[in-house]
Amino acid sequence: MNIDFDIKQSWYLYLAVVLFCIWVPVYLFRRHVQQMKGRIGIVLEERSRIARECHDTLMAGFAAISWQLEATAKIFKDGALDATPAAKSCELARSMVSHCQAEARRIIWDLRDTNEVTSLLSQALRRAISANHSQRKIVTTLDVEGEEIPLAPGCVHHLVCIGQEAVTNAMRHAEPNNIAVHLKYEVDALSLSIQDDGCGFHLPHMPASRPGHFGIAVMEERARKLGGTFRLQTSDGMGTEVAVKVSFNAVQQAVNQEHHVIRWIGV
């Protein structure tokens, strides 16, 4: 009897040890998850605070500068001084402020919308395209070709900004009826094309050299940061196509360079 009792005690002891060994890592894992959620919550709260500060200070400042420049431009126009160097400099400053306002709005939107962080480029593009509005009836479509591959959020952000800038430029200046966004996944690269059937424009020089227009230069810079190529095709009455091609090797190198940016989050 004593032997059976000792065996039962030993079995209960072993069971208790096994259960304890299982409970400890589960407890530590759940605690780690809670700590991660707490840290992420702090980061998201700080993002919202920064977005509010930017909206209340930077956007108000940009608006005040824009109003002052418009008033100055009206003075030049009323005095028939539109062609003077000062008037042209004022118009350039207005274009610069307008571009900075658009970029600031985009940054504030990204900070506020925590659902924007995604690894699926098509999902982010659909969200960005749906946010564009125009007084004219413009049909905007998104077509995905090939098997989609998840990307780093930083790469998704740059590509979405390129697509959004191209769509916005087409709506503002090209007067198109249709805008086609085509995303193609190849074996070793991805291609993003935004094509409209609008009026197009004559481009005798490099796009970045057009005074007062910064959107094309910014798109080129974003493509360069990803290690990709940027192409712009347009002509009078033939529409415009913006195309970006990025190899997956270049994307991975860009991801490795950005790793240090998010380490401070503590995740």
C-alpha cells in the first residue's frame, strides 16, 4: 500500500511540475504581449498627439502664408505687374506652399489613420484612391496582375504616395474621364502604372525643371529611395502615364536601411 501511495504521490508531483513548466512560459508570453500592447498604445497615442499638433500649428501657419501670398499676387495683378520678376517669385512661393500643404495633409492623415499600416500594396492603394474626390465624374480603376507579395510598410508608403500624387495631378490638371492604376507582380520586381486619358502636356525638358511644380520631382525621389526607376510619358492630347518599377532585391535593401527607424518602439 505504501508503495502505491508513494507512486501516486510521485505521479502527482511530476504532473504538478509539468503543469508549472507549461504555465510559466504561457504566463511570461502573455505578460510580454501585454507589455508590447502597452508600448504600441503609447506610440499610437503619441502619433495622434503629433498629428493634432501639426494640424493646429503647421496647417494654420501654411494657411496664413498662403492667404498672404494670394493677397500679394492680387496686388501684382491689379497693378498689371504679373510679368515682373517679383510677381513670378510670388507665384513660385504660392506653388511651394501649396505643395507643402498637400504633403503635410498626407503626413497628418498617415499619423492619425493607424489602419493605414499594411503590407499589402493593393489594399493601401484602394484606400488612397477612394480618398480622392473630384467635382467631375472620373472613373478610377485598380487592376492587380500576378500573385501579390507582402511588402514592408515603409515601401508600401512610398509607392502609395507616388500613386496618390499621380492620381491627384491627373484630377487637378488633366481633365480625364478615366484613370487606370495597374499593379503588376513579376518574378523579381513589381511595376506600378498610373495612366489617364486626359489632355496631357508638352514636356520639352526634364520634369523636375518645371518651375513651381514639385510633385513629379517628389515622385522621382520616392522611387529613387526604393532603388527603383521612374518613367513619365505624356504629350498634348494623348494623356499621361506615370510608371515605377522596383526590384524585390532593391526593396529588401531599402527595408534593411530602415530597420533602425522603428527600433525605439521596443517591439
